[in-house]
Amino acid sequence: MIDLTKNRPMTTREEMVLTVGQGAGDLQGNDDKIIQAGADYLHRLGGGTLHILPGEYTMRNALYVHPNQTIRGSGQETVLKKIPEFKTNLVRDSDWYEPRVEVEDASGFKPGYGVMLRSFQGGKGRMEVVKDTVTAVEGNLVSLSKRMYKNMWLEEGATIATVFPIIAAEEQTHDVTIEDIVLDGNREENGEINGNYSGAVFLQHCHRYAFRNVTARNYHGDGYSFQICDDFTFDDCISEHNSNLGFHPGSGSQRPIFRNCRSTGNSQGIFFCWGVSDGLAENCLCEDNVDFGISIGHRDTDNRIVNCKIVGNHKVGVLLRKPQAEFRGAHRNVIENSVIRDNGFAEEGIGVDVRGETNDVVIRNCEIGDSGEGKQKIGIRIQEEPKGTVAEGNTYTGLEVDVKEEGVSAAAAD
């Protein structure tokens, strides 16, 4: 007898799990090419999970992820490590429509290598950047995968170098999960690069990414940099010993969430760039960063810092940056139930610094103080211009000044 309860169409599918490993796995190898091959294979099938088995993998180029993919390592045992930087000068002008450049020394390039071309307008002005992949090397001619979209001229100091993120994506690549993996930038053997162009993770115009148990370390730049990217979540992630920003929610990125994350030994722990709104940092640790623990500025509004520990950061614990104009201020940000201790010892010893026309900031129910070494001297400083600053329910210990108000427009009450 036919079971009519089973006649429903089976229209859902199980996505493929593809393994990459060293001596085991569906695909076997130890560098970016084999990992990229796995990601590309899954892309043809509409998505899936790429499981990278334990081992250290040499990254000669970024791993470019695709939509609807999960990139899963094997925890701390899976390490993607960037190669040392090789850099040389161009010896011939290259215009924006050319896909080849002539260089002084091509010995450090091979097909498949990720590269960044850089020049400076007027020799010292704004940096122009082209990112691409080497497809061939013939003598001192290096071929790229596509025509350049900017000029690279000798009088502007044009160079080419093996500089690239460890994980990246083409623009408009959405719905990706990265988990259980270590990204090592090999900082000692690489030059510094601005986080607006690269990072251990660099993404732009991409939405809905989830990072879980990911470590970004030792990158000579940012740990995680994402520009104009909405709805990114970070759970149990680490950014450590990167030369610039630990977590960099970039311009226009909406609703970034950081839970149980750690940012230590970077220049800044979490840097809210321009126009980052409705973000949340919860149960995070920002410690021993050489500039600021958390920095919030230009039109970064309505963000919340909750149950965080912001300790031992060298210049300021939490900085509300001074805007160019009141409209561009970091208004309506909330810091609550957090520990803000031993910050600012490299400068004025300030825990929370509210600068310029930054309005309606709330600092509530926090433990703000110094542990006895005289590092943090001022709990909260409120400059003259901010309006509506509220400091309530906080406890202060070991400080020279609990709340320093430098103007009459602030309304701090404790």
C-alpha cells in the first residue's frame, strides 16, 4: 500500500562538505591554490562547506570566498600564513588600461601570487592602489589578470609588492561564514599597509558575514577590516598583535556585532570608522592596545558597548572622537556595565574621553578606575562642546579625578 504521507516534494538539498588537507582530504595540498580550488568547486554547486584540515598553509594570495559558503578550519590547528613580502619598483610608466608592468626585479613573483601596486599622487599625495593576481612572468614583465584601473607612473613612485589579505572576496559577495581558523599575517616579514586596502580579513560592499572562533594575528595592518558591509557578526574571535586596528568596522557599515571577542596588542582594539551605526560590542576584551581600546567618531551613532573590559590601553580607554561639525558627531552612543581601568598612561591617563560636539553619550553602571599604579588618572573627561552627556551609576576607584567637566553644557551626575 502506498504511504500517501510521503508524497510531499523533496525540494531542499544538503549542501556538500568538501575537505582540503595535507595528506588527507578530498583535495590535498598545503597552499592557497588548493584551498581556492575547493572554494571555487563549491561555488559551481551553489555553495557548501569547505573544511580545511589541520596544518599550516602557505598563502601566496588571498583566499577569495564565494556567496553561500562556509569556510571552516580545525580550530587553532589550521593556520593560513602569509608569505614574506617582495617589493620592487616599476621601471616603465603603466597606464590604467594596461595589464602588464615592467619592473626592476621580477624574481619574487610567480603566477598565482597576489600583488598590490601602489603610487602616490604628486609623489607624496594620496595613495593609489591596484590589487590583482600575477598570471605570467616573462623576464622583467609581470602580467596581471586584468587591465589596471589606475595609472602607475614612475614620478609617483610606482611599486608592486606581494601584499594582499589572507581572506577576501569580490565586491557584492554575500552570506558567508568563516569559523575555527587562524590567519597569520607574518608581520615581521611584511611591510605595513593601510586597513582601507587590506588586512588579515578585508571585505568591501559585502553583507551578512558570520565569523566564529577566528584568530587574526601578526598582520602588518588591520586584523579585520570591512568597508561598507552590513550585518557582520563576530563571536569568540581574536585580533592580536596586528600593527594597526584590531576590528575595523569601516565606513557606512551597519549593525556590526562583536560578542565575546578579544582585541589585544594592536594599535586600536575596535575602531568605528565613519557612519557605523547600531553596532554592539558585548562581553569583549580590549586590552594593551598602543593607542585606544575603543574609538568612535564621525557619524558613528547609536552603538552600545556592554559588559566589556577595556583595560591597559596606552592612550585612552574609550575615545569619542571630536567631529568636524556637530552634525557629524558620534551621538547617542552608550557604554554600560563595563570595566574601564588602567588606561591612558602614555598620555593624560583618561578612561573615557568625550571630545568636541559629541552629544547624548551615556556612560552607565561602569567600574572606572586605577588598580594602584597611577596609570589611569581621570575616569571620564567631558570637553566643553558635548551636550547631554550622562554619567550615572558608575563606581570610581583610585583616580585623581572621577569626572572632569571642561564646560557647562555637560550634565554628568553621579
